[in-house]
Amino acid sequence: MKPAWAIVPAKSFARGKSRLTPVLARDERVGFARELFEHVLAVARASTLDGVLVATDGDDVAELAERMGTHVFRDVQGERLAALIDRALAYAAARGARTAVVLMADLPFLEARDIDALLTTLTSHDVVVVRDHRGPHTNALGLSPPTAIRTCFGRPDSFAEHCAAARAAGLRTVVLDNDRIAFDVDGPADHVAFTQRRPRVEI
């Protein structure tokens, strides 16, 4: 299998999960954002990935990522999410990655086998897209090579835009349905669903 890296974008824990303000106090939001991030990184490191690169604006995130044995890529002030991820993908490619998977940092049900399934799918496709459970956003994007397309993260309909960009470029594109990757925790309703279905401790 080609050398593969994951890109995990994450804003500072202090600024994360602001939409959970109705159900969590500030310290609880910070702790919850950290918990989700740690889970995604632990799962990524347990998979068959060759490297994990955290793209962040936060010293707190960078410190934890380095402590967990992952690479860190810092953003430029005021940089849009898609631009940061595109630069991180190019960085990974320059360091030998031939495939890459962008993973959101708030996927509590993600398992190592889900990442490995993405990588397996990339052996026969150029682009693999996994939408979020609400539909319009992208929770995971597989690319072979890592710079196959410019990403659309941060846009209101990134899922459709990723699919359109890949197909317009004539790339072999597939939508992968995966409930564990699809579930993220953005708003209060997601938090309720999470507490009702907490992930297992084992990876």
C-alpha cells in the first residue's frame, strides 16, 4: 500500500465547540474538545497510517499532538480552513505521502478499521468522500495523491463541492457510507445523541 498520512485539523480547545454553550460550561467544552481530539489521534495512530499531521492554530492542541507522537503543522493567522488543509496536504506529500485522509477532530465513534477501510478504497479510487450525519459537510476525505484536488472544507455544502470538484477533474470518485465516521458532535442535539451512545474505550 502507498505511504499514507492523515491530516487532522483542530482549532484551539479554548475556542472549540462553541455551539455546545447551551449544554456545557466553558471548562466542560474545553475538556470535551480535548477528549474528542485525543480519541481521533489515538485511533489514527492505531491504524495502518504511516504518519499523522495535526493542522492547528492552538498552542494547546500542538502541545498535546506532539506529546501523542504526531507531527504538527501551524496555520497562518486568519487563514481559511480549506487553505490550511491544502497546505498541510502539500506538506505531507513533500514528505513522502502518496495518499492522505483528512479526518475531522470530533468523531467520537471513529475506529482504526474505518481509517483502514478508507485507505483500502483509495487503492482503486482517487477520491473518497464521507459525509457527516446531517448530510452537507465532509467528515473524511481520502485523496490519492494528497494534492489531487483543492479541498472545500469550511463551506456550507462541502460534501457536494468535494464530489463536484473530483468529478470535474475526471478522478475516480466514490462516496463511502460509514455511520461511525459520519457522526460528529457540533450542536446540543449531537451531544445528547453522544451521551446516549458513548463510544467503547477500546480502539
